[in-house]
Amino acid sequence: MKLVKQLNALEPFGQGNPEPTLVLRGAVLRHAVVMGNGSHLRGTVMTSAGTQLAFVGFNLVGTPVGDFLLDDANTNTKIMMLGKLKENEYNGRVSVQFVLEDMAI
């Protein structure tokens, strides 16, 4: 959560100050499931530091990235993720969430 707060201190984001995009290397895919209207997915990875991190991928179902993440055969595969680290508030609970834009093996 500390890193999310530090990134938020760089706001406001816009044309002259784009939101930072991060690369997460060495993450191990734990699981992914379809959510929402059926075009989004969510899941978790284990970071190289040994912490569990939730992620969400918007409009990824039906894409090569989504197909890879949803395939149970890829559980425990080491991946590299590209996206943004965000604060997620749901039902009064605040947590860190990685908003996935792309990934590589």
C-alpha cells in the first residue's frame, strides 16, 4: 500500500503527466477467473518477494492474454506483467490491485 500512496502523490495524471506504468517481473500465476459482464478477469499472482497480489484485466477475455491466464494448465507459471498499481475499495475494504494491461512469459 505504501507504493500505491507514493504513486498517488504524483497526481494529477493527464496529458502532461501520464500515470506510471509498471513492470512486475517474476510473478507466479496462482489463478484467474472471469468476472463482471464476462469480458473482464481477475486473479492473483505471487510476487518474487513472496507476497500475494490481486490483479484485474479489463476486456481481456477472448484475447491471447486472457486465454493464457484462464487456462488452468498455466497455473504456477512465471510471468511478467505490465500495468498499473491501484488502490481498490470494495465493500468498505481497501486493498492493492494490479490493473493488468499486458503480460509475457
